[in-house]
Amino acid sequence: MTTVAAISFHDNHSISMDVEGIQEIVLGRPMQVTEDQWFCELVIHTENGKLSLQLLADDAGRFKVDSKADGEADDFASA
């Protein structure tokens, strides 16, 4: 079995992740779970498999893609 990702949690406040051989990253559309809770899935496709992260937030606007190359964010909550 080949490792897809190494994930580390730091003091229950942050996460760091090392992933190699990335082929595609897909952020799903936010879905409302309850009145004040939103869900979104982030899937990372690698040479060795897929890594899926289920994300929860209090506002759909928190799910956005921020490209460091151009500094502009794509907000999926308004799409």
C-alpha cells in the first residue's frame, strides 16, 4: 500500500498536510446541514489514490479557493 498523504494536527488549532503526485483538486459545492452549519468536500486526486476531506463551517462563504499565484479568491458560495 502506498501512502497518499501525511496529515499532522497541531495543538488542535491547525493542520498541515504533505501530498505528492497531485493530479487534480476538486472543491464541491457547499451544502447547508443545519441553519448555522455548512458542509463541503475537498477531494485531492493523486498518483496513488484519492484523499477526501469533509469540511464544516458556520457560513458557506468560508469555502473559497485562494490561488497564491494571482491572489484572487474564487467564492463558491455565491455561484
